[in-house]
Amino acid sequence: MTKLILILIGISFTIFSTAQNSKQAFVSTDIDHFWQAYDKITSTEDSSSQYNYLKELYLDKASAGLKSLLEVRNYTAKEFIDAINHYPLFWRSLRPNTLNAGKLYPEIEADIQKLKLAYPNLKPSTIYFCIGAFRTGGTIQQDRVLIGAELSLADNSTIIKELPTWRQPFFEEYKPRTNIALSCTHEYIHTQQKNYVENLLSTCLYEGVAEFVSCKATGKKSNSPAIEFGKANQEQVIKQYISDLFIISNNFNWLWGENRNQFKVRDLGYYIGYEICERYYNQAADKIQAITDLVELDYTNEKEVERIVDISKFFPKTLEDLYQDYEKKRPTVISLYPFANGSQSVKPGLTKMTIIFSEPLVKHNTGVDYGPLGETYFPKLKPERTFGEDGRSWTFEAELKPNQRYQILISNNFRIESGVRLKPYLIDFKTGN
């Protein structure tokens, strides 16, 4: 009997320890330190003293999370001081919401536990509540979830009229404090993902995975207006996205709040990724495996990315077919003067070269780069480079040494009016004596 009691005690202790060990870790000491610094900073107009208070009372006491936030968002002391001095009503109205952040922990922790059920491979991350200078409501670094409380803990009681006009809609549309648990779950998923590749599809999938899985796991509706807009305007949105897919060199048309697409809707790229993930999940027999596929997606594995996108049937054609359609539209270099590409005895000295394109290009986008052999085989180019009047030719001068092989890559930064990019063209030749 004694042995049985000891065994039961041991089992109970093990269960208790596991529950304790699985408890979600939160850190919000930076909020307290910020307000200590804020009170001293606003007590004086001496700028030198303000910077000293910020450093000694806030930045020097930074938690690991705040240090990460400062690093990933490149915050400067000036940004903090300017924000504190310019928005007194905002800060005073926000303060109570930040000091009672602990009241939000149970809901956040409950959602993280739901995420664990949906994605059993979930690794623990610490959630840090910090105060930044309006550059992010939430981001990550390694296994740290970094919440910018000045954005994420605002609610209807927060006075935003002092803030720039372009920033105010975020508070009105996203209702950040009300949706803080979902936001934390979204960022938590990012700590589990592999790094995305710098292209439009990869970044949209990366954000879409976090948004879809956080919503599916918690049973909550996304607070991003882009999801609802995208579903209501699917045909037009998909058509524009396909048009941009292989063209744009940055993601701001579709991501991270800059609204540079024709719809003027913030973060429509979240909808693109969300919809692909939702369709992939819905057709899967094994739902847990589907979520695992999405969360653990290797963005450097083009075939796996292509597989998930094609299975979703989000686009009217496969990715490969869309790419081939794009390739057919691309302009090309059709000739080079005054010598043929591949020549083996080009006259050395200062040489003017002209390339001819298959169709007119816009004149404000150009680009040359090293070829596969690198910098050693790249000639010295003169800064003066000119387009022909019709946009179908481009001329530059190079200083060529004797008995030297050269490579010049005419890059895909050249493009036609619609944005479709030039097929890269490698100029490869040798000079004579």
C-alpha cells in the first residue's frame, strides 16, 4: 500500500511539473521601465537630460526581448524621445492599458495551448511586451515574440489624434488590444517557421501561414481587413497578383502596410497566403499533417512551395505555366555593336558598346553586373550611359585592356512599361593585342 501511495504521489508530481514547465513565459518588465523613464523625460525640457533618462532607466535595463526589438527594428534614441515629446495625449491614454497587460495573459496562453493541439511540434517561445517607437506591433527574433505595446495594446480609449494621419487607421481598423491574443499566436507561429526567400510569393506565404494557422487553431476570425476584402474581390485581386508575381522587386505593393497596390488595401499579401493555406488545408485528409506542412515549409525548396500552391488551385494555372506565360512576354537583347558577342579579338582601348532590345524599354531602369567569372573579368565602365530616343538601344563605354577576357551582365533591372523585365544577357568576349 505504501508503495502504491508513493507511486501515485510520483505520478501526481510528474503531471504537476509538466504543467508548470509548459506554462507560457511572459516578460513585461520593459513596460515598467519605460514609464519610469517617461516620467523623468517629461519632467524636463533639457534634451541632454531626456536622453540620459531614456538610456539609464529604459535602454540600459532592457530585457532580452527589448534588446531584440531594438535590433530588428533599428530603433534610435531620437525616435523614442521624439515620440514621447510629440504625443503626450496618446501616451497618457495608453498607459493604463500597458500597465495591466498581465490581464491578457490567460487568453494568450489559452490560444497558444490551442495552437499546440493543432501543431504538436510547437516549440516554446517567450512573449515579451516592450514599448517601441511605432515601427511594429509584433515581430520575432529567434524564439522570442516581441510585442510593441504602443501599437498592440491600444483600444478605443487611446487618443490617436496627435499621430500622423496615415497611422491612425491601423488603430481603428485592427482593434489591436481586442485581438492581442490572435496577434501573439500569429507571431508565435513565425518563431516556428523557416526563413522566407526574398520574393513576393515566399513572403506572402510566410505571412499567410501564420495568419491562417493562428485563426484555424484558435477558432478566431482574422482582424486583417485584407482577408475579407480579398475574398469579396477574389477575381480582381488574383489577376493583379499574377500580373505582379514575377515583376516587382520589393513586396510593398502587397505587404507591410504601404498600400502600393491599385486596391489601396493594407497587407493584401496576407490574403494571398491565407487563401492558399486555407485551400491546401481544406483538401487535406490529415489536417494536422497539413498544418505541419505549412508551418515547416522550406521556402528555399521551390518544388515544395510549388506543390503546396498548385494543390491549393488558388491560381487558374500551375505556377510553372504562369512562369512560362511570363517568360513569353519578356523583352530580350537581340544584338550587340560594334562587335559580336563572343568575339575573341576585340580591339583594346576605350570602346563604345551598344545593345539593341527587342522592344522599347523604359529609360529610368538600367542595370549591369559582374558575370559568372566575377569582378576580375569586369571592365571599368564610364558613368555616362544613354538610351536611344526610341528606348530600343542602350550605349555605354568601357576601358578594355589587351589580352583580357571580359564579362558584362545586362541585368533584368531593365524593363518595359508594364514592368515585365528583360531576360538577362551576358556579354562575354576577349580582347586582342
